[in-house]
Amino acid sequence: MIVTISYEKGSNPVLVSACEEAIERRMPVSMVYGNLRISAVEFRDFLSCIWKGLCVASAGSHGWAMRRRYECCVVMPDEKRYQVWFQFDEECRGIRYGSIDFRK
């Protein structure tokens, strides 16, 4: 699957660290028109990179980046597309995510 998310010109510590984690895990990473593309086998692999980014943002006192709701596009191998959101859930101290809508 390919996950595409707006990279925000490298100013967001969550996304920068998630990108670095994906590269360390040898996941294919590319930039297309200012969007970060990460190829992951499963969505949980992508979320583990995001978790690393949230940890770095927490250590750097970037609460604004942690509290934000992110939206991304997930393209499955069969070409189905999903608009997905994710954010850090302060109550359960984990990542909460869901589908925005379904596109063919």
C-alpha cells in the first residue's frame, strides 16, 4: 500500500521523524509535488513510523504537532483509495485513526 500525506515543507517534526523512521526501516519513500509517499506492507507499519514521529515531537515539546489531526490517502494494491485521518489520543495515549470516505 502507498500512503500519501502533505509534507508541509519539512516543518512538522512528527512527519519529518516518521519519514526518517521509514527510511531506517528500508520502506520506499518519495516526494511527489510536496507530498510524502511511504510504501508500507501494512497500515500498522506506517502507523509505527508515525508513532516514532510522535515520540520525537513529545521529547522536543512540540505539542501542536502532536494534538493535530492528520489526513492522508491510502492506495491499496488493488487500486482502492481510502481517505484516512489519524491523531494522537491523549486519553488512551495511543494513535486513533478512521476512514473519512471511500473512493473507487
